[in-house]
Amino acid sequence: MPKDSTSNRRAKPPAVPLSKRDQRDGRRVPEPRAGEGWDLDPVEVNAEYASMVQRQLALLGEDPSREGLLKTPDRVANAMAWLTRGYSQCVEDVVGDALFEEEHRNMVMVRDIELYSLCEHHLLPFFGKAHVAYMPNGRIVGLSKLPGIVEVIARRLQVQERLTEEIAGAIEDVLAPTGVGVVIEAYHLCMMMRGVEKQNSEMDTSSVLGTFRESQATREEFLALIGARS
Ligand SMILES: [Zn+2]
């Protein structure tokens, strides 16, 4: 049988180009509950971003002046500022002074760290779990700091491969351990919602440095710990 061609991947019914859409009549759209989600972690609204979202709504064929959409540009501006807050944070600030001298030489691992990020190709979420481990070399970090490092790096526009490597690199920079291992298992809405590769929408990536790369025993211990479920 011939291999599945791109024609089979086309969405049905196909999307209507933005330039050919009728403008939506706001009076005929049912209104959502007023103020829904409005007070969620508000920050100072970026007016320029909000006006860009208003334009975006119109280009999608919507009526930005209908009641349900009136606050949407400000909401989206706030939400995007929050979802990309990692740009204004750095790993050093997250770690702070939570570094300790310690002669512990066995693997330290935090498993199932909740992870949310935005794919830089579609600005759609990908989300899942990160598993982070390192082999100390005279220095350890407060355990809660590892999820914090993941969080700062994930809250930027990312691709999963680079996210994985940046987390490993950050731990190497902060701790100078003898090895680092990071595994991320994530679902990508840009694949799931667009109907692309639904079967393979969970993606696994890993980054291993130092002993995690050189020693098969260390790598296997790491993978076994990820697989172990209580
Ligand atoms: Zn994407």
C-alpha cells in the first residue's frame, strides 16, 4: 500500500481563509457569564498587546465589541504575560541561597514535576511531566528548587527538545554535579487539536550529561527510578 500522503492529513471540512470569512454578528452570539476569569492573577495590562488581540479577534471573523469579548484583549494580554513570565526570571534567582555543601554522593531525583509550556511554532500549550536527577559533587540544592528551575525555563516559548537541554544545562551550571539526567514526557496541543499525529501526541525527550551519559549503570538507575511507581 502506498504511504499515507499529505492529502490524508488535510482537515475536513477545511478551514476557510481569514480573508474570506463573514464578520460575525455580535448580537447573535450568546453571552458568557460576566467577569469570568477576569480576576485571575491580574497584572498591569499591556495596552499595545491588548489592541493587537482585539485586531486578532476581528481577523478571526469575530465582533470584538460584543459583550463577551469586551474584556478578552486585556485578559489575553494578562494571560500571555503570566504564561511567558520565565522571560523576566532567571535560574539564579530561583535557586537563591538554597545551595548546601554536602558529601552525599548518590543520585538525587525529583520525579513527576508538573510542566506547562507554549510551543514556539504555534503558541499552543504543551504539558506533561519532567523528571530531574543529578549526581552531587560536594554540593546539593534544596529539593523544591528543582521544580522551580523547570518552571522558569518552561515559562518561555519553547520546543520540548531545547527545554529538556536547557533544564539539564541549568542544573549543571548551578551545581557542577558529576552528572545530570532530565526526561520530559509531554502532550502537545498543537498536534492533538490540529489532528496531526494524534497517535503520537505524547513525546518523550531526554538530556543526559556527565556520568548519566558515560555510565550505563547510572543511566539505568535513573530510568528505573522514573519507571518506579509507588
Ligand atoms: Zn507547535
